[in-house]
Amino acid sequence: MHTEQATATENGHVMVVDDDALFLESVSTNLADAGYRINAFPHGALAIDYLSMRRDADLLLLDWKMPGISGIEVMQRLRAQHIDIPIIFLTVLNDQIYEEAGLLGGAVDFVEKSRSFAILRRRIELILGGEKKRPHAQGDEPRPGDLLTLRYDSRRALWKDVPLDLTLTEFNIVAYMVEQRTRDVSYREIYDIVHGEGFMAGDGEIGFRTNVRAFIKRIRQKFRDADPEFSHIRNYPGFGYRWRDGDEQ
């Protein structure tokens, strides 16, 4: 059994999965009041069934620790079905190992349940709105000699004309590095793309560097799935990353 709430003005379609009935109702009601269409589920199996039949949701808020099927297991089953909906985990856990495991598996963010609704809403807006859109990046054609095509209208990317299965956040990271290709991009800049400028990582500088490395590792793998020789994202230890064009030494 699940509930659905809709409003006249929709900002997006968000699914919420949590076995805590009071928390589920509170978050769902707040999101509906904020203009989101909501589907609320008390456990993961129902959400998997829904997305297996209807892939119309924009974002999944997923409780990390649930009886039966855990949040990470829900994500793994969705990815096995090639359902690449962006996922924000709702958690009370602070262990960095859990967070990195979730990010590498395909989650785009973690939000502790104790945080205010305003913070959760802002994180949702960052993901659904593509916070780091650049007004000058309007085209969807590569420059002569480029191997990468960025389609900003649909937030999709192609490498050597092969579509890449990038999430919205991953697309924004790649687009930013490409747009800043003449310089090195810091860990902090990339972290801001994911969480919003000024967000404080739980473990300080070490925390946000670990998160960024997890994102870059997953992005690189998706490029290498299309091209095993891909090597255009170069790491500068202690600082960040840089997009390297094919003719750059």
C-alpha cells in the first residue's frame, strides 16, 4: 500500500520510502505543500514494484535502514534493472564507510533525518534543478575534434557518440570541469556542485574529499565502459581534478 499526493503546481515528482510512519507522513506532507507530487511507500519492495512499471518519478528519498529490504539493497535492485533514478538516502548514521558505499552505488546525496525540512528541500532543489547550469552553455554539439557531447537541454552526455548513463549530479560535475578545462578544479568546487555552496561536510575537508573521489571514480568508470582508453579526467592530489583535452600534454 502506498499513498500519493499531488498539488496544482508541481516542482517535480518525488518518491519517499521509510518504514517510520510518522516521519513518512511528515516529509510527504511538507513536500506536497512545497509543490511536489509525492508517492509515499512504507517499505522498499513497493517502491521497486512501482518503478518497475512506471518510471515517471524524478527523485527517490530512501531510508537507509529498514527491516526486510534495506535502502542499499533497494538501490542495488533498481540499478540491476537499469533504473537510474537519483537517490537521496535518509539516515541517522554518520559512518563515512556507509556514505561512500552509497555514493559509489549510485546515490547522489545523504541527509540526516535530524536536519530541518528546509535543508532537505534545498538539497532536492539542487538535484532536480541542476544547480550549476551555465547560461552560456546552450548548445548540444561538440567543438571540432571533441569526443564529448553535452546536451544541456536534457542533461545527457555522449562520448564518441555513445550515450553515457550519467546521473544529473554526475552530468553537472563533468560539465563544470569541461567548462573550466583551462584550469584545475578544486575538491571544494566539485563538492559544492553536489551539496550547494558553503555546505559543511560531516568530516570537514577529509569528508568532502572522500565524497568527491567517490563521484569521480564512478564517473570515470562510466566513461571507461564506453571507452576503455578514457583518461581525460586527471587528478591533482591534494587539490582536485582537471579535464584534459585530447591534445593536452
